[in-house]
Amino acid sequence: MDTALSQIDLSIDGMTCASCVARVERALGRVPGVSAASVNLATQSARVQVDHAEAAALVQAVVQAGYAAALIAPDAPP
């Protein structure tokens, strides 16, 4: 059975080290519907592969982990 995955990009603010990256990845990974989360310290961003998770739930998970997050529009310049 094929499941269509979507990609959601988030801007993450407040990360300062690899521990922060790991904390944000864990928080995103716990959101139901997330299949993978990759956080980049240098670009202060996260790329999340989801099958049914909402962007608002992802932002909330990051905020609860102690960081600021915002949705990056799909057509936004890099």
C-alpha cells in the first residue's frame, strides 16, 4: 500500500548546538503522522516528511520543546 508523503519546511529559531538539533528532531518525530524529520543548525530550518500531520502540530511541538518555529511557504526563495 503506497502512502503519499508530503514535505513541510519550518524555520526554527533559538537553536545553538547539536543538542538543540537533536531535541527538535525528537519533538518533531513524536508528532503523529511524521515519518522523518531533518533539522539543520546552519540554516535554522527543518524539513519534515509527513503522511497526515498538520503544520500547526509541527510548530506546536517545536514551541513545546523550547524553540520558535514558523512555516516556510513552499514558494519562498531559499
